[in-house]
Amino acid sequence: MIEIRKDGIVITDIRRSGHSPADALIEAWGKLHPPKRRLLFKKSLPLPEIATPDLRFDAISYPQISPDQDHFICVGYDEQQGYLLRDDQILYRAPKRIKPVATNGDFSKVAFTSGIQDDVSLHIASGPDQVVTLAELEKSRELEVLDAASNLERIIVRQEYLDGTQSVHFVNDLGQVKTAVERADEVGVLTHYSRDYEKGWYDRWILASTTSESGTRLNVVDGSGEGINQVLFGEVLPIKDIEVVKRSPDDMLILWKATSGEQTERIHHLFLNDQLLAKSPNRPRLVGSNDDLSRILITVSSEKESTIIFNGQTIEQAQATIEGTSVNDDVTFAALVLNYGHTRNLLYLTPKGCGKLSRLAYVWAFGAEDNLIWAKVDRGGANRDISITVDTNQQTPKVTETAA
């Protein structure tokens, strides 16, 4: 229905043919509960009793039924005019494309975008004529909702500007906007997690952004978009496939990985904040790390060569393959077996330093525990039991051998 008021004259235009919201409700219900072959005593699920307006449209898009099956939204178009409908109410109308992007559980709040490329805006509707337009997010080339809380208390939006740069904003249920990342060449959400602090649970987000001038930046932000920590990897190169591996309890240290180069010349990187721990055509493997990320053990292996890296420093590089690894929980004790083909070495790491046992024919079994590394080996044709411990009165680890 179109109602025009001008100079005291009211013109009412009611469309009598086309698609109805009631038809769209039936279609949406059918997609939620597609018809199946049922037994004779089984009844089909009844259509929810949801009021819809007696209107007709050229087309109806985005029909959705709320999880409690009590409410329904859709977007109807008539003569280039868009209508956002909830149940039998018109929440918003405009001569623009309208797209719902997030809702709360009972559809009492609907976040939606309106407009076409280069003129897209974000709005939150809570009832007829109760629509908040976010002025900070107007005149966008594109708006994408990356995440929304179930009650719409928080919406995370990626905004692309007319010049192609991107920002990430946190929007609360009052329509207030907090910008977490501003004007990057590319930006996205890496991970979301919750921290259990003394005062309760807190949301944390890690965002990655890249600019041609400053390189790649990781931003740790809270649930409102407020910055907690920021990591800048200043080397300007087109890294991608960024992934968070581990975080310290205070969120100040981030172990993360990325790649660079083309598919045929892919280079793998592993970082601790802005410190490059490993860089290789072969994928680095995290053998172990303690909770606060002060001890990190990494291996990088190919068919012919292996590199062992501890806290960013190479402690062994050999023309050998890694046959096995063992590490205790806090990475104070670790053991690795290097296979040279005709012989083996046992490389060990302790709080007093590292070393290796050479010329082993076989390593039958080995392990790293708290305050101890043990191994059962064959050297010189004899089976031996090896134990490696730490003597607080000595500067180097204590190695004990017993012939079996």
C-alpha cells in the first residue's frame, strides 16, 4: 500500500496482485521443514500462526522465521520501493535495496543495510518508525557484518570505503560506534574467545589488518572494540592466511602464523608478536610452548634437512629427519630424535641448556617429563638406559647411562 499526502489530498494505492508475505512465510517454513515421506500416523508440522499484512509485491526477499517461531521478517519490493516487514508491521521503507544482516532472538531488533554500491548504510530497527541510522557507516561501498551477539548488544561490521580501504567497527545496541581498525588496505577477524578473569568472563577479539605503508598489524580488542594490545609486524610484504596459534594469559603475547609468496613459492612464517621465529618453504611445527609463551620449541623439516628452533634461536640444523619428539608441559625438558639414515642422535633441552647424544644405532623409546628425560637406546651393539636430569649445583645437565 502506498499513501501519498499533498495539499490536503490523500491518495491511497493498494496493490491487489503479486507476491504476498503470507506466501513468503509458507515458503520459509517449507525450507525449515522440507516435506518428507512420513508414516501414516505422523502429522506434518503446522504452519506457525504469525500475522502478516495484506499486501502484494513485485518480489519478496530474505524471508526468515524467528527461532521461537513467533515472528517473521522479509523484504518486499513494489515499483522500486523497498519495505522491511516484521509480522504485520512495516519497519522501514525506502527507494533502496534493503538487506537484513542480523537479528536478536525474537526479531524485536533487526539490523539491516540499505542502498547500493557506493551508498550503503547500516540501520537498526526496533519497531515502526523506530530506526536508528548509523551516521558513521553511511556512504560506504560495502558493509559486511562479521559477527553479531544473539541479543544484538554487539555487532561487528567491516566497512569498505569508496577508495577501497577498510575499517572494522563495534556497534552496540544503542547505535554507538567504536572503531577498532581504521582505514587499512585489508582487515578481518582472526579469532574470538573468552577470558575467565577474577571479575568474570570477558570477550576478546583478534583482528588482522594490512597496509602497504606499515605492514601487518594484529589488534587485540575487548567486546566493545576497545584496544587491549597491538602487534605490528613492520616488514612490508603481502602476507596472508594469518592464523592465531596461541595467546598468553594476559593477551600481551600472540603466537601467530602466516604465509607469503605465490602458491608455487609459498613461504611459511611463525611469529611471536613482531618477532619472526621461523621462515621456511616448509611448514614450521610447534612442538611445544608453555602458557606464558616464554619457552617455544619449533621444528622445520624437509625430506633432507631439519632445523630445531628454541625461542627464535636455531639450536640444531642437520641433514637428518626428525624421527620423534617429546616435551613436558612447560617445555623445560624436551627430547628429539634425529635420523641420519645410518645413525641417530638424541637432542635434549633442559633448563641448564641443550646437548645431544650421538652415534646411536636405535632409539627404542624415549620421553620428556618434569625434571627428567629418559631413553632406551642401542649404541655400539649394547642396549642402554639413559637418564638426563638437572643438578642445581652444576652448570650443565647431568647425563646418566646404564648398560642393560
